[in-house]
Amino acid sequence: ASFFSKSFRLCKVFDFLLDLGIKHVAYIVYYRQNVDELNGSVKDLGLEKEKIEHQVVEAEKNLHNIEGEVTEWLRKVGEVETKVDEFGNDEGHRKTRLSNGLFPYLWHRHRLGRQAKKMVDEDVKKLIDELPKYDEVAYAENVTSIDTALSNAGYVEFGSRKSIMEDIMAQLEDSTVRMIGLHGPGGVGKSTLLKEIAKKAQVNKLFNLVVIVDITANPNPQKIQEEIAYVLQLRLEGEGEIVRADRLRRRLKKEKDNILVILDDLWDRLDLNKLGIPLDDDNDNEDDDLSNDK
């Protein structure tokens, strides 16, 4: 039993050494094929990198944030490309074509063939497997407000304004209140007051998202819908008013964040449900509307 056990172990060692020897001989024999495979796979990787870079440029033009994984992937690809360039400039390649003795010739073919194979298997293929999906390159940062729209420059807090603001802020904190109206003649500072209220609502963390839409005397339903959709990062291009309203309504009901929609400079009755702004009680999130009527 002992004899057979030792023989078995010797056979296993022999097989291992044989496989190892064949593997190392293959580096010499297939040196050129390994180098060509490396160059081809790096070229393919470079084409994929170029596509991702185009996506990144387009995303940055639209003020989107690039995913950290994408930035890291591009960095790694750059490192591999540099590594492959250095490999291509290795003096050993020239020596594999010279007849300065058999040993140097074989040694360089083995070293470079092995290095090429290793880079293909451990570097290039791994990066191709980790290739980011084109629709996951970037993301739009949550728009909580537009700083210029919420600027309180020139705002003066009179006693009457302070009382109105405190009353409205109290209403905004009441989860049972769905809509608040602010009425008054033009030129008394209602729009400025609304911006200050919006700012305070955010500072006090009453709402995660704030939308301010300037309605004017001639409301444009599409413009109103698109401005609200922009804050929600919802695409509404090329859709009819009814379809846009349905998509906007479903998104607002689905939205987990508290939303404050401010309709400024409202001159006449406006059908909010027709726009896609739900005011029914089955809406789980806090979707409040604050309007400024003339």
C-alpha cells in the first residue's frame, strides 16, 4: 500500500511538472500569438474606453455627475494602456529576432510571451468584464432648488410679512394641508416672500425638493410640467399634455421625498389635476402646493 501511495504521489508530481513544462514551452512557441492577442484585445478595450469617454463628455455637458466606478474604470484602462505601451517598447522584442545564441533568444520569447499572456488574462479581460453600461455612466444630481430662484437679495422682513411667513410655515408643517394660497395685488412683494418661504422650508428640512414655477397671465401647461419634471429628473420629451400629466402624476405619487410645488404669479384658476399635480388624499408622500394669486 505504501509503495502504491508513493508511486501515486510521484505520478502527480510528474504530471504537475509536465503541465508546468508544457505551459512554459507554450510561452516560447506562442510568443508572437500572445503578443498579437494582447495588442488586439487592448485595441478593443480602447474602443470601448472611447465610447465611455464620449458618454462622460455628454453627461458633463448636461451637468450630470459621473459615477465613481466609471472614473475608476477609465483610470485603470489608462494604466493598462501605458503598461502595454511600455511592453511594446521592451528591447527584448528586438532580441527575439536575433541569432545571438539560443538561450537569450528563448529566454526573451519566454519572458515576453508569458508577460503578454498574463496581461491579457489578468488585466485586459478583467476590464472588459467590468465595462460600465452606457446608461449607467452618470447620474443627475437631485435638484432641491435653483439658487438664483431662491435668492433673498433685497428681501426686507416687515412685521406684517413676518406674521404671514410664520402662518404659512405653520401650514407647511401641517401634513393635512395640501394647498396654500397667497393672495394680494401686484407689486407688494409676494414673489419675494415665496422665495424666502421656500428657502426656510429647505433650511428647516420640511421638504427635500422645491419647485418654483412662474405661471404668468398666460399659463403654458407644457412649460409648467417640464419645470416640475426637471426637478424630479423625469423625461417628458415628445409626449402629449395628457400623457405628460399622467406620467408626472404617477411620478409624484411614487416619489419618496417631500415636495413643495410653488406656483408664482398665478392670475386665474388652474386645473392642477390636469397638469398632473395630485392633491388627493391617497398620495403617500407630502406633495404640497403653494400658490401666489393676483
